[in-house]
Amino acid sequence: MLKNDRTLEKNNKQVYLEVLRIMAIFLVIYNHTRNQGFSLYADLNDYSVQYFISLALSLICKCAVPIFFMISGAVLLGREESFKDLFIKRILRLVIIDAIFVFIQYIRFVRIDGFNTFDIRQYFHYLYSEDIIEQYWYIKAYFAYLLMLPILRLIVKNARKEHYHYLIGLNIAFIIIAIIYIFTGHNFNVYVQIRTNTILYPLIGYYLGNVAAIERNKKNYGLVCASILSLIILGCGLQLYYYGVHHEYTDYISNVTTDLFAMAFFILAKMLFVNEKIGEKTRRVLCIIGSGTFGAYLMEDIVRGMIDDVCIKMNNIMPMMLSCIIFVLLSMGIAIVVTLIINAVCKFCHIPFRI
């Protein structure tokens, strides 16, 4: 997700990563639309087309963060890097970005929520102890991942294909455990301890991006697309079953489908764009848009708050799901453009900083 995670060689190999970044940031923003789109199905509860689109997207969008960690694993785990570079170029940079945007958000809350004064102790509390907004949990998780990089790099140096197959198989076993929980109410406690953003997804991303031989043919395209469709049907079916039994919906269903969605979309993007002849202009546009996705993540909450009325007005002239998707694209576009402008200004002023 971070710009420095990217090798921007001018070849089509990296385009699929940019496409995945763009897709993932769209899903991240959609995940935050609440009853405008993400949880609209619970309000509708009418089994209409909008209901099923909202229900399906509520499951699909949960794979966004795993995709970002998989991208980072694909790009970073194979690199040689000193501890000095790791801590100065990556960890320190992330700390600075965190400090800046937590400060911006805190000032925003002081102004909007009517806090009496700026309290430096409260600011530092948000900085190191509590997420000032819900989505900033990712920064802490990514910080933990960066701290683990030297260990993860040792793992991929020595891992063979069967180790990655074991890891993926273990994850599928836990998915089965999640399904058992849905039907029985009994969970396997170790499931929570093993399944983690900072280890599992980067390793799988490295495997799919650098080790696995993914052949591009009609059969494999069909298998991946069929897998995605099957996951949508499975997730929606489990959600409907859970609602029928408990008379409420649950986010737990995403534990069944999230990882499989992430792997399927990663494989599909790689099949579609690796070694595919893509025009230089198209490649550059995708890379530029992809470079703004981390800034979009940091700013999308602010942008959505500023244009929220637009979505409400669109609801009066078009179906809510359509207006929500337009709203997400608009929020995403504005946030990316602002990010690119900030980075361009920093570059022009010779400031060694990029979002």
C-alpha cells in the first residue's frame, strides 16, 4: 500500500500490482459507506437486486486489506535491505505519516466535535494507544509488519513450495473451522492466534507474486472466475442461513470468504496483466493512480465527510447502490488527486517526503 513498497520498473509485470491497489482502495472506501452501501442489505432486507449486490460487496470488500498486505509481501520480502534502511526509509517514514495525519484528524475533531482546546496528551494518546478513526488501525498493523520484515525475509529465503502449500492449506483448514462455527457456535481458539495480517498475507503474496507458476489460459481463467462466483454464492448463502437462524446478520461470515477472495483476485489480476501488451500511456496512468492509493486511504474519511451530501442527493434520482458506487469512485478520485498534488509539490520544492 505504501508507495515505497513499489518497484516502478517500466514493464508490464508491475501493472497487475497497481490494478490490485486501485481495486483494493475502492473496496476499502466502500467498506466505510455503512448503510449507504456496505450495510444497505440489512436495511432493505427485501431480497431485491440491490439487496444481493450490497450483500455480495459487503463480503468482497473485506479482502482489500489482505490484498494490500499480499502486494507488500510480493514486493518487499525478496529485497535485500539493511536494518538502517528499514528503520529510516520505512518505519520512520510511517511514524511521520502517522503523526501528521493523526494530528490532522485530531484538529478536525477539535473543530467539528467542539472540543474546547487542543490537548497534546490526548493527541499522543491517539498517536500511540488508540486509533483516532477506525480505519487507522491499518497503520499500526503495517508498523508491526515492517518490524517483522527481517524475519519474514529469512523465511522466504529458505521456504520451498511445499511450505507455502502447507500455509495455504492451514488457512483453508481454519476457513472450514469458521464454517463449523457458523453451524455449531463452537470455535477453535487457536484460529485467532495463527491467522494474522502481518505474517500470513505477506507470505502468500510473495508466493503468488514470485514463486507460483500461474499459467494464462482459458481453463485457468474459467477456474478463477468460477471460484469467485462460488465464493459469492457461498458467502451470501451462509449469511442468509445465519439470518434465518439468528434473525440478524453477522460480519463473521467474511472470515469464511475473505482470504479466498484475496487470493482469487490476486491470481486473476496477475493472469490478466503479467506479460500482457499494455500501452505505455495506460501503464503510466495505472502506476500514477496506484501511487496515490495510500494517500487515498489516509484522506478518504475526510473527503467522504465533505461530499456526503452529494450521495444523499444522488439517492433521490437513482438506485442507492448505484449512487453509493459513484460516491465511492468520487471520494477515491478526489483523495488520489489530492495525494498526487501533495507529492508533486514536495518533489518540486525538493522536500524528501511522499505520502
